[in-house]
Amino acid sequence: MRKGLTPVIAMILLLMMTVAAAGASFYWLLGLQGELQGGTQQFQEQTFERMTSDVQWMSATFERNGTSDDNGTLMLTIMNTGTTKIPINNGSTSPKVQWTLYDSEQDFICTADWSLTNNVVICNSGCTSELALKEVRTINLTVDGNDTCSLNSTTLYPDDTLIYTDISFSGKTTASGTFRVDTDD
């Protein structure tokens, strides 16, 4: 009699190894599929939220208050035309509202958030709660006269200068619009 594995036992061992490899592959692919599906679902939810968030710029007026070192006041009226609430927060923690200003030739002026800690742009009213669906809100901002965001220089920004603005509402949506620099008479 020969020593070694018989063909029947060898076949059984090969089948067992194949079943074990197939089972291990199945569980590995099941975990991988779950991770990919979860990431895709989260991405889809975030994308849908951004697509349905919309804030419409309705009007804005800016008035200089006295000398070039004084603060200016911006009155901005916006409306939530999307399907989700938009956070408008003037705190130093997230979510933050950030704006970017461009001059009449659309050259960059400055970027600043509306937090109370930077003292560049101070929100006096309209920045303490979420903007509800279909809500129209007027936001009163004070712009520091001694900062790069200052529009009080009559040399750089004479009366009736057109300013372009982009506002990011905590990454949920943006609003863009224009306003003219005017002297407070």
C-alpha cells in the first residue's frame, strides 16, 4: 500500500479550502460594499442639501458714517428661496458666515467672517438665528473703518462706487449681489 493522500481526501481538502476562501472573500466584499455605500449615501445627502439651499440677494445699501476712519453701515436684505433652513451666525464657532468684497472692476478687496471676534464686520441685527424657509430678513452690518474691508476711503471708493459681494452661509449656500457706496447725508 502506498503512503500519502488518497485522491478522495485530496479532493475534500481542496473543496474545503475553496469554500473557506470564498467565505472570507464574501465577508471582505460585504464590508467593503457597506463602507462604499455609506460614503456614497452621505455624499448624496450633502449634495442634495446644497442643491436645495438657496438664498436670494434682494437689496443692499451702504452708507459711510463721517470720516474715513469711521465705520460704515450695510443694510442687506435676503430671502431664503430654498427648501432648508440657512444658519446665519455671528459667533466665533462654526457655522460661520463669510463674505468677500470686490471693487467695481471685480478686483479682490477683502474676505472676513461676521463673527464678533474679528471686529472687521460686526452684525448688529439679523445674525442670531437660522433663516427660515421663505423668510425675508434685513441684516444690519457695521464695517470697521480702519480695516482692509473698509469702504470709507473716498479716494479708493468715491460715492456711487459699485461693490460686488459673495456671501457664504456656513458652506450650505452662497448669495451674490452688488451695492453702491454712498455718503451718509
